[in-house]
Amino acid sequence: MASEAKKDAELDSFLDEIDGVLETNAQEFVHGFVQKAANNLKPTGAA
């Protein structure tokens, strides 16, 4: 039973790490998407 609890804790930790990476990448994606949208809204030929 103690071994099973240790495996559960390790799995939870691993999943938390994956979740953190996904959150970071999602934020970067949204930031890039917003940046591209803002660039597309700029009038062409403006000085």
C-alpha cells in the first residue's frame, strides 16, 4: 500500500508539471495570436 501511495504521489507531481508546461505554452500561444491580430489591424501605408 505504501508503494502504491508513493506511485500516486509521483504521478500527481508529474501531471502537475505537465499542466504547468501546458499553461505556459498556452499563454505564449495566446500572446502570439493577439500580437498577430494587432499587426493585422494596423492600417497599411501608414507612416
